[in-house]
Amino acid sequence: MTEVLQQDSAGKLPFLPASTPTAPKVVLSYCRALQDAPYSALMGVVVDGRLPYRHPTSPRYRIRKQVGATNRWRLPESLGGDLLGTAQAVKALNEPYNQNVVSIMTADNPATSVNQDRGCSPRLPTVRRPNSSDAPCDQSSHRPVSTRKDAKDISSFKPPEALTPTPMDIFNYHSSPAHSQHGPDVLLHCLGSSWELHRPYVQKSFVLAKLLQKADSQPHDVLYYRDPLSATVDRFVSHSDHYSREYRTISRTISTAERRPDSRPESKGVDHPAHVVEARRAGMTRMKLKVRDPLVTKEAFAVALGNLYHEELDTSKYDMVGVLASAFVLGFSDLQARCSATMMKNINTSSVCGYHHAAVTYKVGELVSSCERWLELHLVPTLSVQIHLRSLPLSLLQKIVKSDRFFTFNEYTLYRTLCYWVFLRLNPSLHLMPSHSTIVTFFNSLSRSSALIERDAGQRFVSLFSTLRMSGITDTRHLDDMLRMNVVPQSWVLKVLSHHYHALQGGGDMSLMLNFSTDALRFGFIIDQEPRYHTETISVHGFHFDLKAHRQGSDPSYQFYIQRLVPHDSTLSFRVCERQTFSLRPDREVLYSIRVQCSSDGHDHCYSTGMRSKKFWLGPQTSKSDAFTLEMLTLPIHVTFQLLFPPS
């Protein structure tokens, strides 16, 4: 019997029960009260005003009245205005256990891991709200099973320790399906890396094909390391960040030797690095390409070389501007066309400025037109509220504002957009879009001796603000903001007030504005959702109009027209028109035009009535203009009305 016990004790560990005995409830009561105390304290006073349950004090369970940075909050009473206690209670929720307890509970010793499931990784118990349940665990697969609410897509998960792919990894990923049995036969040295290519695919690039033809007609040298020690030293210097580029070049020159193909090879040992280098690259044609374009990055160049082997582009992963620049450097016409088509389909607020700059640099006319067309419609509605507005160059902004197809809600909205752009130009370090009050305060804090565009710092903005149709700003609150900001000279604002005064005194006639294409007042709106009906009321020099657009029932046709409102119309509420001016003239001659713009199937459409003349009366039949009917319009629809009151 003694021998059996000795054999058992020598062959395996002592017996331990399969399940750990549970502790008495009295012993666990303090731990539960400790876990619930921060939640009860942060919950505040309950409705009935009763004090929360507090664990009784005893010599065995001492409740501290003051806690430190590493201790948990133990008082369940409401914190009230105790800011220090609130901070400690919140910290107790975020950090359930201090580092000492964690190190003890996760110690790697047999005493704490004998009865744990080895398939499941140990997890620390975290403090949860009362009556909360943990996620179930699948005992058959030995992996924690998450609930449907907490489940995430595995394909979208990226571990925090994942490495960012290098340019060479990107190139190998794209070129791996085309690797032949004999391996690559062309070695391209560019951007500090050596790219292994295949002759059949190199022919797609005009520049590489020309370099390959030139390299084949000339003998080339084969470089190899002099000895294994030189190879080790050179690799260490090349991968270290402590040495300059000149030192790396000198190290490579000293460590390597060259041999021309027609020379007789010298005898080397089996372990000599030249055997490995020459066995793989002795028959490869070497080419060197110098790239001085700042838009070409190493990652984009790797993508461009990889597209020699296939015809796929993913705009969400790669820098399309860099890929387009690399395509032009390589003379890869097919990739240029694919990049241009892909970029035209993915123009947005964050990419339009970069796309336009690249299109102008490489003379891609279709992409230039698409970017400018996008800006004509979305500069004021979309880009004006994004931080990317600061990337818009002055010349492009001025060209867009002067365009005949430019869309804006009104003239003051355009003035605000230009002020935002100037503010972002003067404060390039900002990363968040400021509020309008911040803009007004900033310009108001500058010197009041002269306007901003009259000083040296703002002289370059004079031509930009000259494109504004300031006579279209009729609201006195907007004019007060312009005087307070002091961006444009006060003489410009006084000229606007003079135009308004003459128009009011002359029965609405805009006698000082004679050019319809540059002086007409612009009002616009966007139809982008159901119901496809929109109306906007405007007031100009005592005359009130409704600008209407609606769809004809279930038909895909739209009607756009202008209708004059009588002074007692129900649309004109007393709150809005209490201080408005009303003209008693029964007739009002108006020069107007209606322009409708939309996009469908990748093509932009612009429809316009041209300049028309209409005398509006107060009768139900004579107060409405001719309806402008269009069919097959797709959302969103940008509508612009232009009005001008000629002398009559």
C-alpha cells in the first residue's frame, strides 16, 4: 500500500476537487457591496428619497471614508456636488482593479490555473451594473460566444498590432498571380527600391519599354558582395536609421564589386554571397528610373507597377492622385484612363481640390471639367461648411464664382462662403470649421482704419469680392454684418444702400442696374427628397413673389414658375412682414430666367429659359409666369431664379 501511494505521488499531481468550493454569502456580501457602491453613488438621489443600502461596518469589513488613487470608491450615498468623489467613482468604473491585484490574479502558477479551461483565455472579472449578465461561453469550442448585439464583422476587424503594408508588400500582392516558373527577368531601380518585373507586362508602359530596349542594347555590370562579412555590414548600415544617405552609398561601394558579363569569373567559396546574387539576378536586365514628381509616392508607385499585371483599382485603399501621377511617369496610358474615370466617379469635398490640381498638372481635360462642374453646384451647399474649403486655390475659386452655371442660395450666402475661405487662408493651422460668430468676431477685431481687402494682406482678394452681386443683399441685418466685419470697403456697402434707396423711391425700378447677366438677383434651392415640391417666398423692393417647383402628379415632369403675391396673401405672415415694405403698384415688369441643373448616368444636364420678360399683375390669371416644364429629371435638382426690375 505504501508503494502504491509513492508511485501515485511521483507520477501525477495531488488530487484536487473538480469544482472550487463556493464561499459563504456573508463573505461575498462585502465584495458585492464594493462593486455596487460606485453605481449607487453616481446614480444620485432616488425618487422616494431613501438612503441606499450600506454594508454594515465591523472589524472585519472596514469601510474607509477617504480613498486614494489606487483604491475603489466604497460609499453608496449620493455624491451631490462632491467633484473629487465623482471623479474617483468614475475612475472606479473604468479601472475595476489596480495593477497589484491584476498581477496577482494573472500569475502563472499551478495553484491558480489547475481547474481552468485551457481552451479559454483567462479573463479578469469586470465591474458591471447590477443584474447584468455575461456573454455565454460555448464549452464545446472552448471560445467565448458573443451575443448578436456585440457581434462584429470579422472582415472589418483590424487588430491594433497589425503592421502597415510596405510599398514592396503592395507590389508583391498585385504581381503575385503573374509570377511565372522562371521568375522575374527585369530589375527596376526607382525611388530607392528594386522592383522585380516581367518582360511581357513591362511592355504596357511606354517609358519602361523604352528603358528596357535601351538596357538590352548595352552591356551591364553584375554587383556582388566581396565576402560574407561585407554583406552583413552593408545590410546593417542600410536598415539602420543612424547613418546618412552618403554613408550608405560609401558603404555599398566599399562592400561590393562588379563583374562584366564578358569577364572571367574568379573562384569563390560555396558560402560566398555572389553565388546567391548571380544565380538569381545575373540574367536579369537592370533599369534605373529617376522620379522628381512630388505627387508620386512610393505606395502609389507600387500600385501603378502592380496594375501592369491586372486591371483593378480600389479607391478606398490607395491615393488616386499619386497613382495618376505614377501612371504619367511610367507612360501607362491604360492606367491613366482608368484613374481618370475612377476619380470622376468619386469626387467629394475631401478629394475635389486634389483631383483638380492633379488634372491640371497632367492635362486631363475631362477630369478638370468634372471637378469644376462639381464645384459649381456644391461649393456653397456642401464645401462651404467643410474644412477642405481652405484647399481651394484663389484662381479656381474666382473662376467658379464667375461661371454662368454657378449655384448659390442667395448673394449673402456666397459672401459668407468667401469670408470663410479668407478666414481659413489667414489661419492655416485650424483643423475644425469655425462658427459664423467666430468669423464675425475675428474680422471685427482687426484694424478699423481700412477694410481688409484695402490692406496689403488682403489686396489679392479684391478681384474675388468684386465678383459679388452685392445689390442682391437686401436684408438690413446682413448689411450690418458686412459693416461690422469690415472685409469690403464701406463705400461698397453705401453703394448698395444707394441702389436700394433709388429702387424704393422709383417704385421698384432698378435704374442703376442695366446688365442682366451681371446685376440680376439670384435665388436658389435644391430638391433632394420627397415630396418633390418646393416653394420659396422672396421680397424685393416692396414686391413679393413665390418661386415654385413641383412635380405633375405621378408623371416624371416638373414645372417651375414665378407667381406674384398680393399684400393680403395668407403666405405672408404678420410676423415675417410686420416691418416689410409693400408697393401698391398694380403691375410690375420683371426680367427673369430659370435654370435647372441635375445629373443622370454620369452626365450633367443644364436647362435654362434664357432671359424672359413678364409684367406681373395682381389678378389670379396675370400674377403667374409661364411654366417651365421639364421631364426625366433625377434628384438632386438645383434650381436658380434670376430677377431684375427694369425701369417701367
